[in-house]
Amino acid sequence: MLFQWDWLCLGVLIISSVTAEIANEESLAADAEMEDFDKQSQEADVDRDKSPLEVVYQTPKPTGEVYFTETFDGALSGWVFSKTKKDDTDDNIAKYDGRWEVEELKENAVPGDRGLVLKSVAKHHAISAMLTKAFIFDNKPLIVQYEVNFQEGIDCGGAYIKLLSSSDDLNLEYFFDKTPYTIMFGPDKCGEDYKLHFIFRHKNPKTGEYDEKHAKRPDVDLKKFYLDKKTHLYTLVLKPDDTFEMLIDQSVVGKGSLLEDMVPPVNPPKEIEDPSDKKPDDWDERPKIPDPNAVKPDDWDEDEPSKIEDPDAVKPEGWLDDEPQYVPDPSAKKPKDWDEEMDGEWEAPQIPNPKCETAPGCGDWVRPMKNNPNYKGKWKAPMIDNPNYQGIWSPQKIPNPDYFEDLHPFEMTPVSAIGLELWSMTSDIYFDNFIICSEKEVADRWAADGWGLKKLVASANEPGMFSQLVTAAEDHPWLWVLYILTLALPVGLAVLFCWPAKKTDEDIDFKQMDISKPITKGERKQEREELEDDEIDLEERENGDIVEDERREMEETKRELIKDTKKIGREAPPSEDEGEGGEDIDDEEEENEVAEGSQEESDKSNKSGSEDEMKGADESARSGDGPLKSVRKRKVRKD
């Protein structure tokens, strides 16, 4: 049992050390990430305020060719507020009068870093800006990236952007919901529907009309990005090979092909159902029909009710037939301002009858209802397979007159402006660090200088694990029970299995008796006689099969016997029938005789006994059973 306890304690220590090792590795990884972001944000020689973490913010600057960038660290230069109204909406809310401000983040702000904030609730917002140069969809990818933070969460509203199509009559002061756009991208939520939009308007090459094509919903759960009140990075990548990727915080959450993963598809089907084809009147689509040969049984009564009164029910004893279930409240008083001409005759409100509280019931007693055993309901003929079944009818296929094939939907309408046209029931939606470019490295560098610092500060300001557990328990008090059980169980097991067991008085007494058991002179004499018999027996068998190590073992046993005999003689008190002098003489004679016998045996032996046998003889001589039992046991084993 002690062996098992030791292993359990060792296991607990190993688990503790592994846990500490993992925590240390995570801490080192966080330090490495912090150093990486610090290195990436130290290019410009500009004096900036420093955060408590010594994070130096500098306005991100693009490192390659870009079509548009905006950090909102200065004034809203270049941005135009819409002055128009939304179509098909009540006049009191149709105007785009939602307020925009440039502010720092409410939480985990980086000193010096500001963003565009949607401030109004239940109002239409519209703001836009021209690109530095128009983006033409030819042989370069399109990368759109920006940051969003729902600082107050989000009930119903969006944070998506629109890339407005190039046209000669584009006027940003009249930017509204029907302004032509090429791409719409970003998060949107209403109710429990969490979306990440990617929509592009495709031009029909035959008719010249535009249709919206929606990317399939990502398989990732997006809920946390709307509720954690952290700044998230949204990225859209469109490639000339007609593929796309949607990323959140630089992790892909959705990807696909513009030809295969859009709804509705870019290219229409080659064949369609003939709109002029109609189902024949005699076409039978019924797989099952009522059996025409079935007849209702004579004993089938359709008039039987489903419920009947229970004839065996008996009115409970003590039922108060004359007492109503509700009575006027005796404590109620007519209000002073009650006007009987206007309000009618005043009546006290009804309350449950106090007399019915102790009785089984009040009022007229009615027998309870029970299921009618004779009820069968309306009779219907059983169903059989329809012998005239012809299957489900569908119109015939004909070639689609509107069919076309666009093999490169990436070649969209050029883009010349960016806009935010939003409605929200929650305020303080934060936007920052817009960039439109063609190189992923440029967008990643831009993200490191902006979003990377926000992520670093937010991670550093997060409460420790203990604080998070306490906060969670404040919201859910039942977690305290779980915490206590989780801590008490391992501590209790460790104390139970690792605490040393106390020695009982019984064990101590037993060991003392076993060690200090006295040996009388008669026992010593008997041991000497048996030892001499063994020597004689050994000499008789010397010419037989006995081996030399037995003689060596016998010699060692006699030596130990001499030592123990002397020790016992000094410690044991003299008996009544023998004096001190006699005992000393007998001990001396015994010692001499044994020594002489040992000398003769040592002269005859040529080999020494094995170490194991000498050790066994030594342990037997020191055990509580005495030298006598040791010799006997060895003799029996050898024979």
C-alpha cells in the first residue's frame, strides 16, 4: 500500500511540473509576439505618446502600391457626408442624418490612435471618399482590409463597406442605398443571424443588367466577433483566377470560386423548364389512394364522443356546494374619484374564497371526464397503392434563351470610391485603418502597424485567470461550488495518500517482543548439540554430493552464533537455579568448543560460500526467531 501511495504522490508532482512548464511556454510565446510587434512598429522617426506597455504608436504608412488608405488620425479630409434621403422610407427617418465622430477606442486604446465612430442610434448613416486611383479588374488581385470594433456590442445593424462603381455621374453628396456599387463586404447582424457579407454585382453580358451574387455563408461561428468588444480585422482577397478568400484576424473563414460558390450562380443553366408546358388533366400523382372496396364495419359508431363522464367518480367529502370560488374583497374601497355616471356602478374586486382553502372544492360539483372506450372517430378506408400512379409531373426542358457563359467574373466594373451606408440600433461602432491594394504583403504590414498594436494592448490588459474565474462566478454563483470541489478533491487525495501513517502501540509492542526475546541456557545447549550433529552429518556426507559452499555456510553460521550468544549472555539476567559464575564458565567453554570446531572446518574448506547465503545466515542469526530456528530452517532447505 505504501508503494502505491508513493507512486500516486509522484504522479501528482509530475502533473504539477508539466502544468508549470506549459504555462511557462505560453508566457514565452506571448513575450515573443510582443517583441515582434514592437519591431514592426519602429520605422518612422516620429515622437508619439507611450502606453503603459511602452508601445509606441505611429500612423501606419503603406509600403507598396495602394489605391486607398485611411487611418483617421487627422481630420476627416476627403470624406463626404451624404445630404440625400433614402428612398421608400418615411420622411422622419429617411434623411441620412446619423452622426459620425473621430475618437479613440473606449477600451484598450493605443495613445494617438483614432478611428471613425458611428454615434447615432436608429438613424441612417452615409459617408464616402474617393480612391486615390480607380481599381481596374485586370491581372492584379484586389485586397480590401479594415478594422471594426462593436464597442457596445450589436443588436441589429451592419458594419460593411461598399466599393462604388466608377461612373461619370458619381456624386458622393448623393450617396445612398441605391448608388451603384461593385462589391459589398463586411459584418452584419440582426437578431441571432450573424453574417459576413461578400456580394458583387455582376453585369449580364446579354442584357446589360446587374444581378447581386452572394457568397455562401462561412462555416465558422461568427458570434464571438460581434460580442467580445475587441477590434477585429476583416480582409477580402479577390484573385484573377476567379477565386476569393474572406479572413477575420488574418485567419481564413470562407473561400471559394466566383463561378461555383455564389448564390445565385454567375452563369445561368443551359436548359430551363418550358413555361408553356402544362400538366395533363388526367395525370395521377397520388402514390396511395383509399381502398375503393373497403366497407365500414357495422359496429363502427362515428357518433360516440371522445370523452364521457366518469360514472364511478364520487364527490369528495367536505365539498362546499353553496360557497362560490371567488368573493368580493372585503377590504377594498371605492376610489374617491369614482364617477358612477361615467364609470358605472363600482364593484369590489374578486379574491379567492378563504373558506375554499381548507375544503376539497367549492361550487357545483361536476363529474370528471374520462376517455370513451367506445370512441373510434370518423371511419376512413385504408390506403392502398395507386395502380394509376404516374409519378410527380414536371415540365419538359428546353434550351435557356437567356443562357450565357462568363468564364471570368473577376472582370467586374471598375471601382473609384469607398462608402459606408449603414443603419444600426447600437451606437459607437468603430472603424479604422482602411486599405485597398493588390499585394498581400502590403496589407499584412499595414495590419501589423495598426491592428497588431491594438491586439497587443488588448491582450496585455486582459485580466488574469483568477480574475476571470471570479468574474464568471459573480454572474453564475453556482460556479463557486464547482471551484471548491475542483480544489478540494486533489488536496484531499494528496493528504490522504501522501500523509505518513502513524505506528500503533500494538506494532511497537510486537517488534519489541520480537527483538528482545530472551534465550535460556537450555535453548543454547540444544542449539549447540544440533550444531554438533550437523557437523557430524556434514563429515559423513563429505564424500557424497554435498558441495563446499555448505561447509562455508556452516562456518559463518557458527561465528554468528558465538556473537549472539555472548551478547545475550551479557544482557539477560541470571536465572534462579544458576549463578553468575556458572553461566560465565559455561559460556566460555561453549565458545572454546565452537571455535575449535570452526577452525577444523575452515582448514578443510576450499571454497567460500556465496554472498547470498552468507547474507541469509547473517539475517537469520539477527532475527527475533533466534539462532536455533535459523539453523533449522537452513538445514531443512538444504536437505
